[in-house]
Amino acid sequence: MNKVRFLFKIALTPVTIMVIPHGNLKFLNVKIPSFGIFFILLMSVVGSSYICSLAVNGWEYAAMAEKVDFYTRQFSQWQATASALREVEDDFRRIFSIKSKEKILETIDASSSGSIDIQNLMVELQKSVETADEIKDYLRKQKDIYSATPKGFPVMGRVTSSYGKRENPFSGNPSNHSGMDIAASSGTPIRATADGAVSHAGWTLNNGHVVILEHGFGFSTIYAHNQKNAVKKGQIVKRGNIIGYVGSTGKSTGPHVHYEIWEKGKNVNPKKYLQGGS
């Protein structure tokens, strides 16, 4: 108890502060309790610390705001590139049925420290998009070639005469057969074996009703002895479309389709194009 009284007495003991002005002015004596001096000093330290803290925080906030603004601009550009990449990815999902874009992004070098080089990432993404566009252009061309290449039989039936040398069924003399004869019931639909345009749909003396299709990339196909044609000159057809019906018109020994393939101006054996079906 005595110690508390002693400390309380010291805290209330006044301290005289003398202010000596310049000139002939009177001295100024200010008496302040000891704890008041201590309180003033404490508040000065706390205030100084707070002001310093505000200054540091203000500087850090300004630096952080500048960095956020920078990355906002960078990510805006990145988002545009990534959007293009997502469009490419959607195309690849349909083309290759891939599960993710990791394969496209395999070439991107990520830092082991976990930091991201935005500029490098944007460059790599742009390269990926450009490469993907080249692949898409290549695939489009390959698809056009595929669509223009004859594939499968024009009609389901029995091959009665193959391509090449044979005995002429009318004269009995050796002759060269320019196509393949496929026997089927009269009226059976004849289907295009590739995408193309009808360059001829009409009558010839020896071949009866004939349809000729131009497919592009050097391919043409001929379908002869038809009962009737189902297309007209200039018409666009797709693989599998009906272009006529099996018949025995012209010089023919029975219902069948005489089927020819021409490649780059030369008559070729249809046999190598019969895999798959139209």
C-alpha cells in the first residue's frame, strides 16, 4: 500500500517548465505533473509511429495499385488471345475429340518458381493460335480432297466384269474394259461415290442414260446404262446422293451400272477406291 502511495505521489509531483522568450518579455513558468510529461512523450511516440505507418502503407498501396493496373492491362490482352485459343480448342474438340487444350499448350515454358511471364505466355498463346490455324487450313484441304475422292460402290451388287482386258460380250474379240460392271436389280438407286458437280446427265448411243460427275482435285466418275437419271447438269451432289437408277439402256446385256473413275485425265481401275461405302 505504501508503494502505491509513493508512486502516486511521484506521478503528481509537478515538474516546472521554464520558457525564456527573446527580448524583454517575462519568463513563463509552466507546472505539469510528472505523469503528464510521460503521457505527452508516449502520445508523441504513438503519433509518430502512426504517421510513419500511414506513409509506408500509402507507398505500398500506390505501388500495389500500379501493379494491379499493369496486370489488368496484361490480362485483358491475354484474355483476347485466350478467347481465340478457346475457339480453336472447340474446333479441335469436334475434329479430334480431345479432352483438353493441354496438348496445344505443351510448348509453353512455365517457371519452376511459380511466377508467370505474361508477355511470354501471350506470345506462346499467339503462336499456338497461328499454328492451329495452319493445321485447320491443312485439315480443310484434306477434307476437301477426301470429299472429292471416290469411295465405295455406286450400287450394291455383283461385279460381273472387272476393269482391264476382257472378251467383248458382243463381238467376242479381246478388248479393254474402261470401267467396272456391277449387276443389280432394275430401279436400284445409284449413288454418287464422292462430292461433286454434274457435268453431264443425258443419253449416249452406246451407254444409254449416263451421269458424269466432276469432283475436283483431278477426279471424275461415270455411271452408265442407267434406267433413268435423277440429276441435271450443273447440280451439286454429295457422296451418297442418288444420281440415277440401275437399268440396261444403250448397248447392254442386262441391268447393271458401268462405273468408271478418271484421275488427272487418266482412266484408272476403280478397285482401289472401293473400300468403304457411299
